[in-house]
Amino acid sequence: MNALLAQALVTVTQEYEQRGAGSAGLPTLAVWSNVLRPVGDGIDLRELPAAARLSKRAVRAAVGAAEKQGWLVHEGGAVRPSPAGEMARDRWPSLDADVEAAVGGDIVAPLREVVCQLYLEWPHHPTGYGPADHSITGGVYTAGGGQIDSKVPTHAADWAPVLRHDVDGSSVAALPLSALLSQTFVAFAADFEELWIGGLHLAATVLRLLPDEGALVSEIPMLSRLKGDGKSVLERHGYIEILRDADDPKVRLAVPTSRGRNTRDEYEATVGRVEDRWGPKYGADVVTSLRSALESLDIDRSLPHSVIDTLT
């Protein structure tokens, strides 16, 4: 399910990009969804994490980057959209409508049925706990997690849960397709992480691709820039080791540690456990309908099995 949702979201993101998102005149879908949109006409920075459904550290990084890109103006303890940000806000609804018309089809209804039942509000674009942390809530590195199917997942100090404010889910009717996909994907990722084998993004985009003997970092997009200095999340938290070829130090090999192998080997089974829980939680017919609709999309199935933006 996470792969289907992520691939659909990447496809939707590409549709926004074809309409100008990420160009000089419009922000990326991620920046719009999780920065400019919740900022609105202006917002106290202390209120922005809850409005964006992100951690404080993710918001700090996102605001700093959006200021440098010219989308926000920082005034005292608040931020507001710049003139360029206001222009982007005026143009964005037409992008939402065009993308949903192009891609939405049969996936919109089951997505809405799932999202309106989510106990928590989630970000409108998948974003990690911090610039160097691709987990959803930071909880995979915090004591106290386990096998519990909790309504509020284990989380680190900078992330605070935001309960859905309308119990009937009426606000979901106004959500664009990108936000529906994001909230569904992030809810799935949070449930995966609560089962405590590690973060979904690292498992889905790196570890599942690594054989015991390792692979060249150049062959895996998320590893291609790693220096092998032990500072990356994957190295710091003991998922991989970076080894250099004795004859050519420029050739680097990523080798999974015992923790990395365990996360890799448990990845598919853990995804299955989350899917098994989703039937009773959201309705077996709804989940089956969502999977069927996602599988019927004519999209590139080689796209990533997870998508997380760090907004920096």
C-alpha cells in the first residue's frame, strides 16, 4: 500500500510540475502544501507547527528555506507571504483542479473515506521529523514504542499530535488530491514506524535494495551523496556501513548492518501487518477499494516506494 500511495503521489507531483510548480513563479508542491498554505495571510511562528502538522524543527528548516526562496517575509515572531507568495496562492487553486481532473478518477472517493476516519491530522505533503530525520514523528529513535496499534504514535519532543477537529470529517471534502494522498501515506508510515523496526522511508527506499554483501552507493539515489563519514542518519543509527574499495577509495559500498538486515527482512511483513490492521480500522471494503483504484492507475511502477520531503 505504501508503494502504491507513494507512486501515485510522485505522479501527482509531476503533474503539478508540468503546470509550473517548482518554477520561478510557483513554489514546489511540498513548499506550497506545508508552508505557504498553512501560513495563510500570516501566522505566529509558534502556531505554524500545529497548522502544518509538522515538528518544530521541520518548520524552522522549512521557513528558513522558504524565506531564502522569496516566498515568505519574516516579521518579528510571525511570517506572512511575500508578494510572490501571494501571487502563488492566487494561482494554486487552478492547479489543484487541473491535477485532480487529470489524475484523480476512481482514487478520490476511497481516499476521502480513509482520510475522514483518521484520528489525527497529518501534513498535506509527506515531510520528515527534521532535516536529517526521515521518520514521521521522530518516534523510532525514542524509547516507549512497540507493537501497540495506538491512535497517537510514539513521538519525539518537537512533534505534537493534532487531533482531527471535525469528527464527521467534513473538512476532508475540500482537500485536494495531493493532500488526500499525503495524509493517507503518512498515516500508513506512522503505523509502520509504531511497529518498531525502523522508519518506513529508509526501509522502502534504501534497505530493501541492499543485499547482505552491500551495493555501490552510486546505484541507490538516497545514498549517492553519502561521504561515508558516519554522519548520515543511516550510519549514525546503525543501519549501514560505508566501505571503500582498497584499490580505488572513490568507490564506496553500502553494507547493511545486522540492524539494517533485520529492518530489510521485516519490511514486507511489517507492511502486511499494517495493511491487515487497516481493514478493521477503516473498513475492509474501503481499503480494498483504495488498493484496487491505486493499482488501476497507469503510472510508472518503478517509482519509489516512499516519498518524504525535508523542505530545505
